[in-house]
Amino acid sequence: MGSCSQFEELTGDSKAIRDIRALIAKSSCGNYPVLITGHTGTGKGLVARLLHESGPRAHRPFVSVDCPSLPLTLIESELFGYERGAFTGALQRKEGLFEAARGGTLFLDEVTEFPPDMQAKLLNVLQEKQIRRIGSTSTLPVDVRVIAATNRDVLAAVRGGTFREDLYYRLNTVQIHLPSLSDRREDIPSLALQFLKQFSGGLRRVDAIAPAAIDRLVGYRWPGNVRELENAIERAIALGEQSVIQESDLPTLDASSCASDVSPSETVLPWHLAQHKIILDTLTVTGGDKRKAARLLCIGKTTLYRKLKSYGASA
């Protein structure tokens, strides 16, 4: 079983983080599913990887699936694979992601975005521990640990009928909930220093963060969580001129700063329309680069895909 000292990447000394490290250590050797919950940017992917790397499957593949980015028509073939001739264009047999992760871990990020029919198929795989490629008449056993994550209120999704209750209980053998950064402010200085060490040298040499800048970081509410803090430190290193990050090097830390690179509309719009316009304007600025747009907007890539789908735009 892994020890808490193995999880240095999960930075912080708050009680919440210490408890999460201990839960990862206890859960790493099991084969049962784990459900990771928390807002966008809290580090769900990091926790999934730590669960894999600290357990007996560490030498086998860790396959991460960004569920919202899978086209609806291709989800089944991507996960389960297909046989040659199964459909037009299936010129040869193709392994799915479950097979690619054999002996290792399959991480289903934002699993609540799966449509109902795929939820049923996933439940069957978890229960029977076997898959069937599209076009095949036989099943294949799969030795894969499934870790799932979501930024949604899963019980609310169950009550609303958008997520299967039986799948929820199957995935929720162990749940690890990641708190928002604003709920563990005591961890902000150590996180900021970690990102300083990560980015300093690659962009330019920076040795420290001034106390006034630390106070500014601790006082901000961080709606984008750890990811937004990471972006703020990277930007401060890139744009600053001294060997110590000063308060003036930090981006404007208020609710509107996340889209500061996008020209605001002069017309007052309802919030949902204004949000739509900001996202599309940002995509124009980035030339359609969704990763860069998500970064400028201080939201997760999966959140951006979901919002684009809700607008009827292609994700």
C-alpha cells in the first residue's frame, strides 16, 4: 500500500488534503471503482493518476478518456472497439480503450456526460467484467480498474434522471471529493511556490514570491480553482521583470479577469448570451484552439466542450 509521502504532487497541508492523501493510500491497491468528485480545476485527473501509480497496476497502462469530447456516434467503438466489416469504413479490427488499458486503469473523466445507452453498457462491463466489440458475436474478458470523475452533483443528476442510479452506486464504491481551492486557502502559498518552481527557468528565472503577492493570492476566491492559480503564476513569471513576483505582476484577480483577453460587448446582454458571446469571441482570438481558449477563460476543457454542445456548436 502506498504511503502519504508518495503523493507530493498533491500539494498542501490542510486537513482536507491530508485526508485525501490517506484515502488514496488506502484505496490504491484495490480493484474496485473509485468516483472522484469536485469542481473543475480541483485536480481530479491528478488524483486518478496517483491512485494508478501508487498501486500494483502502476506498470500497466493508464488510459484517460475525456468523455464529453467523444462524438456520440463513436463512443461505443472508441471504448469497446470493433471487428472488420462491422460497419462502413471498418476495414480492419480495432481495439477499444478498455482493451488498451488491459491490466491497468481506465480513467473516465466527466463520466456523467455519457448518454443513457452508454451508461447502461458501462454498467454491464463493470458487472460482468467483459466487453463485446461492435460486430462481434463473442465477449472478451477485461482486467481493468475503472476510475471515474465528475464536476457535477451526481445525486442531483440521479434524481433528475440524467444519470443511472445503479451505475452511480457501482462507480461509487469509494468516493474521493476534492474541495474548492477557496475552502483550503492555507494551501495556496505552497501551491503557488510549487508552480513557481515548475515554471521558473523555462520562461525566466524567478526565485520567490513577495509577501504582498502571497497575501493577494490567499485573499482571492479562485473560481477556477488550482488550474486558475497555476495560470496566474505562469503568467506572472512570463510577464514580470524581476526575480521576485510582485503584487503588480499578478493578473487582475476579480470575477471578470478570466476573460480579460476578450473584448467585451458594448451591448448589455442576458448572462447566458453574454457567456456564449465571450466563449465564441475567445475561440476567434485563438483561431479555434479550444485548449488555449479554455485556458484564457479559466475553465476546464471539458467545461468548454459542454458549453459548446449546449450552444449547438461543434465540439
